[in-house]
Amino acid sequence: MNWTMMILVQISVWAIVFFDWKKLKQSTKKEKIVIASILGISIVLSLFNLEHIPGLVTVFETIFKPLGKMLEV
């Protein structure tokens, strides 16, 4: 886990909320939920070391490689 990146993301999220507070108070409930979700997801993703997590291609290879071997017969 990269602590500096996590702290920078936290500071960025709080800066966004601080500077857009007036606009957030005037927005609808749906917009508030969307903004909170996006900011929350960015905070959660900053906790993981995404460089070492396997990607989508690795998942597809794991799922379909045995299937491909069975179809080649």
C-alpha cells in the first residue's frame, strides 16, 4: 500500500467537498448520492495496490483457458 497516494486521495476528496460545498447543498438527492459514491469509490480504491492486482485479461484467461482446451479435442 502506498501511503502517500492514499493521503493525497484523501486530501483531494476533502478539497473537492470543501470547494464545492455550496453547489452540493443546492443539488438534488440523486446528484449527492452519485458524487458521494464516486468519491467513496476513489477512497476505497486508494487503499489497494492496483499495480499488483490481476486485470480483466487474466480473469478471462483463467475462465476460458480450460474451455478452449476442451474444444480443441
